[in-house]
Amino acid sequence: MALSRLWQYVIAILVFNILSVIVWSLFSKSGFGGNEKYDYLLLAIQWAPGICSQKQCYDPLPTRWTLHGLWPTFDDKRSSPEDCESSCTLDPLSGHLESEMKKKWPNLYGEDASFWKNEYCKHGTCCTDILSKPTDYFKAALKLLDIASMNNVLSAAGISPNSGKSHSFLSMDNAVSEILKVKNVKYVCAEVNGKQVLTEMRLCVHKSLSFMVCPSKDTGRTCDKSKHFYLLSDDS
């Protein structure tokens, strides 16, 4: 009888430990209760003509680089924190902020407000240690987009949207380094009619909201930098 009780005790301890590991893993992945644990932010900016060359988008397409998101990120191989509030709502934006969001953070596929809510609830709730309110999160991303100054970067690289002309990533890297003083920026590409088309750039951001050199971790679906890329024009 004593031996049976001992086994029951051992089994109970094992079950408890297993459940504790499972719960800890789920909470770590979701970010609940610990959104201050991420290491940096990833600013994802997108080029609509490139994205919409392979997907159905709303017309008219933006003719400028726009925001995809601002994402808290770990500097190792763990999944980045997401959905850090179990219940998330977003009040309608209004006034100048809404106008700026429509211009610089549009939904390429549908209604803007649903896109903004998804980005805030999925990512913005995980960086409330530095951006405590939705408006803080949106304004920070908009400011970073302005600082990124893609027109200046492209001009320095001698690049303009042209569906018939290819460019080297070296020229883009040099321009990013010159204008933004950072390196190891990540690029996202799509294969379109045999061409490597640039669709997105991802820049790393300190918690102080200044740009930084990205860690070596892969922060997205990278392009083949040994090949040239195309920056499609909006009439492609």
C-alpha cells in the first residue's frame, strides 16, 4: 500500500511538472504577462506595386512606401510575442491621426480599421512597456516611417520605380547605411514572371525608437542578394 501511494505521488509530481512546462511555453509564445521580454522592434515597410503584382489589391495603389507593421521581436530563434492581451479592442481613430494612417498605413486588401486593429492587437499589445496606448504605437510607427525616408534612400542608391530596370542589393545596402546609419537590413522579395521583385523592407529598431543594426537572425523571407531585384512601377 505504501509503495502504491509512493507511485501515485511520483506520477502526480510528473504530471504537474509536465503541465507547468506546457503552460509556461504557451505563455512565453503568446507574450501574456511578459511583453517587456522582447529585444527590439521590427519596422516592416512595403512597396504596394511589388506586393500587388502577385495579389489582388484595392485601387488606386499607394505610390509611396507604406507601413505593414511594427513588431516586437526576439533576437534569437524563438517566435516573437503576439496577442499579449487576452481581450483587445481598438477605438475608432479620428482627426489628423486617422488621415495620416490612411495615407501611410493603408490596408491594401480591404478596410483600413480592421487592419489597424489586427496589427495593434497582435503586435502593439506586446510593447506596452514603451508604447502604452494604441495611439502611442501608431504614432511611433508613423514617425519611424518618416525617419526611414525611403525617397532619400532610393535617390542615394540611384533607384526609381521601373519595371524594366534591375538593381543590385549592394547599392541599396550602401544607401541605407549612408542615410540611416544601419546595416543588415532585411529585404522581402517575390518571384514575378521570372523577376525577383522587391516587396518589403524590414528595419530593426531599439526600444528607444532609434534604428539599429539588425541581429544576424533571419527577420523575414529574405531575397537572393546575389541576384538583382526590380522595384516595380505602379503601372506594371
